[in-house]
Amino acid sequence: MLKWIIVFGCATAPIARTAGAPYCAYEVRVNKPSGLPFAKTPVGIVDKGTEITETVTDANGVALLCDAPVHKVDIVVGAVGQGLTFVKAVKPTWPKSRVIVVIRDDSEWDEFVFPDACQVLLRIQNEHGLPVAGARFDGRSSGVSASMDTSDELGRLFRRLKSGGSLNGSIAGRGYLSAPVAARCIKGDEKDIELRIVLERQ
């Protein structure tokens, strides 16, 4: 699902400043898909891989980054664990502020709700590391809220386990020996799980 839409340029007029206010290199506007402002979102400047300054958006969803290098930098929006987006290689446009607009859909970010499920991704491969399509899970599952019957062309089998749910069984594919698999969504420590299952030829 697309979480960020980024539009940057100089055509949009910056918000009016009070007389004597310093020139700000970047004006970052973070909005929700509805158009409402997204307040208290971290925004920073990354120069050569190092974050050199950070602020948060105000009640209007605006963050001002005033003191910035004259060369190209990256603008980062969000925080670790909250979803990060980078606007790469932008530079100031003095005497106008560079306006960057980010639209953020927060409907499924984990930091806004306590997780109550784990997404399980089983990557089914052969001994050469190539994906195996059409493989099936055979065994017992509990607390499954969504699942796939067979692995897709990329060798992926998805399961969504409710908190406390588990799966325990094997993966079988035509022409391959079955291989064991087990996963558990621990209550109170719900984390997404990705496992690589290697099937050997019969």
C-alpha cells in the first residue's frame, strides 16, 4: 500500500513570515490524504549520511528547516518504527524557501495502535535458492485470520496470525521432499516473521 506521496518544488508559495524572520531553506508540509495537516511528525536534514538537524511539524503540518548547506541534501520525514521517507538530493532555492509536500497515510502504521497480529512470510526455495511455486503448508494452525493456499511465482506463502496464534507443520511441493516449519505470534511481543524454507528434490 502506498504510504507517501511526495511533491517538491518552488512554485507553491511559502507560508508568510513575520518581518525580520530568518530565511528558511526548506518548508516541509506533511498532510493526510484528506488534506488535513499531520502534526508532530519528525522532519530532518541528512547530509552525506548523517542527520544534521531535526524538528517536528507544527499544528499546521509544517516544519521549517532554516539553516541548511548550500549543496544537495536529503530530507527525511518520519522516524524509525514509524515509517521513514527520504526526499533525495534537493538543494535550497534562495531567496525562496524550497517547498516540499508529503502526503502520509497513517491508517496502518504500527505506532498508532497496539499490534494484535503477526504477518508471517514463508519464502519457499529449492536448494539453488530459486523460488518454488505451488508449494503447500500441511499441518496445524491456530488464530489464522488470513492465508494463502499455495506459494506464488516468487515462492511466497503468507499467513496472518492473531496474537497467540501459531502454525506447526511442513511445506510440500510437487517433486520435492517436505520440510518442517513452525512459527508463533507471541502475545505481548507481536512481530512480523519471515522464514526461508528450503525444499530438496526427491
